[in-house]
Amino acid sequence: MRRLIYALLATGAGSLPAFAALEQGATAPVFTAQASLAGKEFTFDLKNALKKGPVVVYFYPSAYTGGCNIQAHTFAEDMDKFKAAGSTVIGVSLDSITRLNAFSADPQYCAGKLPVASDADGSIAKSYQLKVMEGHPGIKDTRGQDIDHGFAERTTFVITPDGKVAATIGGLAPADNVAKTLETVQQLHGGKAKAAT
């Protein structure tokens, strides 16, 4: 049973519902993390990112696994739409920064458009009240390489500039997660535009 759960997480074949994730209205924990965009490392700082507008923080189990590949590719394809809605997007997983350097530059997935951050010890995911499962020997990624880390549940948070969670999106298939997230930030942006007129 345990092996089946790990396999589902790694492949994205199943979408487990969010367990006790931070809910709408909660204060989002600020964090800094090593991140990569187009294979270049930088330090992502949520507090600084929120100064520019809403931030989408999406947690995913692992780079180079079925569902996570789909989700990263979909976010990358829609990145211009997220930017047009005034939002920043950051993916977070327990992958090492080395794995993320490759993933962030891979033209099939992040395509140099989507930044991804390393939460190697799972502390960021846990601060968002996400379930973090330990890794299991023998799990391979879509490249045939061993996955040597644990997994955070697939959950996305839309955080407003005041540091509050505007939406918690979990329990959806990877591409549906991105679509729902985009719809949420576009509604936030539309509401802001109306308030300004």
C-alpha cells in the first residue's frame, strides 16, 4: 500500500486531497529559498515578491515525474497570463537545487519561464501545514534516475500582497490545478482593476 501511495505521488496518477493545508484568510508563512530559473540559481524571497503583487506558491511532489511534469509545463505555457494578472509564480518541492537547475531549464517542462525553489528538508511545506511523506528507495523519475527525497502534497496557494492566503487549491489533477489558479489570480486582478476605477 505504501509503495502504491509513493508511486501515485511520483507519477501524478492520483491527486490526493489537501490534508490540513492553510486555508483562505490565514497568514502565509514568509520564506526564502534557493531557487532556479532557466538553470540559474537565485534566492527567492516571498516577502520581497509580495511587494510586486500576488504570489502563487505551488507545492508539488517531485521534478521529473508524470503529474509534476504536466503541471510545470502548463504553468510555463500560461506564465504570460499570470504576469498579465500581476502575479508571480514559484514552484516548491523537496528536490535538490541541482535537480531543479535542470528542471527549470528543461524546454519540455519549466522551459526557462517558471522558477522553482528547493525545500530540501520539507520545512516550508510543513509551515504551510502540508503533509510531507518520506522518500522510498527504488522510485525513479521519468529520466530513469533515483528520486532521493521526500514528497510534499500537491497544493497551490494564492497569496495577496498583505500576506494572506486568498485561495488554497488542492485535490485537482495537475493541469486543472493550474487552470483554477489562473482563474483565481485573474479574478483578483479584475477586482483590483475595478476598485481602482
